[in-house]
Amino acid sequence: MSGSPDREILTIEEASRLLGVSVKTFNKVLHSQSIPARKIGREWKFSRQALIDWVGSGRSDEFYRETTESNAVIRPKLQKESRRTTGWRLELD
């Protein structure tokens, strides 16, 4: 089911192609971020425009900052902090 390239409602395969990532990567982001989506039966459905708006509303600097719970101030991460990534621990310079 390839569908028209300008369909408004997309499957997970079509949505991942729209964003240029694998279905596996898209699925990870789907379950860890607030991607605009609706599950209908067993299938996820996505609005093309909602996905475009979601990507456009994000800021890359939010990935490199963290929020303190006490006063919700955003501050840069400290140097020499480590970050865990799937099976690897990286020391950040």
C-alpha cells in the first residue's frame, strides 16, 4: 500500500519516509516523544501536516539542555558529564 505522495493521513511507514528515518527509529521516537499520532485498532495513523508542524516546532538546543526540577530553570549541561547511549557510556568534553 504505497498511497499517494500527498495523502493527508499516513501509516507509520509513510510517516517515517516523510521524516527520512527508518521505521525502527521512528517507532523509538514515537514512544519516547510526543509525536502527534492516533492509534486506530492495531495501526498508528499520522497527519502529514501535524508531523511537519511538530518537526518545525522543535528546537535543537533543547536536546543539549536540562531542566532542574526545583525551579524549572534551563541550564547548559556541565562539562565532563557522561551520557548513556544504548550500551555505551560517553564522556562529554
